[in-house]
Amino acid sequence: MAEQTDALTRLVQEHVGDGRPLTVRAFAERAIDPESGRSISKSTAGNLAKGHQVKITPEVLRAIAAGLGVPLTAVQAAAIQQYVGIIVDDPFGVGPGDDDAVVRVAHDPEVTAADMPATRRFLDEARRDAEGA
């Protein structure tokens, strides 16, 4: 498996810090999980911006998304890449269909669409089944 990256750190740093839209304090004040009401501390916000590891939970990820003002899926994908070492993306370039379904595959960053013929066949078969239904 490929080396882990700093995807979540980079996502936070795009929005937080000197010359960015948010200060660490402003990020921490906005970072409240809309489901549970839990917030992250200014210390945690600073640690995220500095690239230090923090304890990741669903509540923390939702709070980060709220604090940054970005989609939760972007924060989840960045956290998966940074903490687990896999990426979640569309290696096949499948656009939304009539039902707006979007393909996402979790895979090693070194694996390409060409390395996943069985996955491609599965997606093609699922699309044919959906069209025939």
C-alpha cells in the first residue's frame, strides 16, 4: 500500500491560517457538529492546522466540515487518505446518471482503473441491470 499523505492537514490549511479565510480561533468557533452539537477545541483546531494527529470520530469530521464550510464527503475522503492510506475517488470517470448516482471506489493510491477490471465489469453490469429494470 502507498505511503499515507497529509490530505486532511492540507484541506484544513487551505482554509485556516495566515492569509487564509479563517483564523484558528474562527475555525474552532465554527467547528460544531450539526448532529451532536459537539465542537472541537481551539487546541484541536490548531493541531489540525499544524498537521498533528488528532483523534478522529464521525463527530469530529462533521465539526471540521462545518468549521471549514466544505462538504462532509470532502473531509471524510481526506481523513481516510491521511489516516488509513487509501483514496476514495472515481477511477473510471463515471459521471452522474439519470438518478445522479456517482461511483466512488476506495483503493490504494497506486492502483489505477486499469488495475481493476473486475470492478469495471461490476459497474457495467450494475448499469445494464438498472437500465433494464
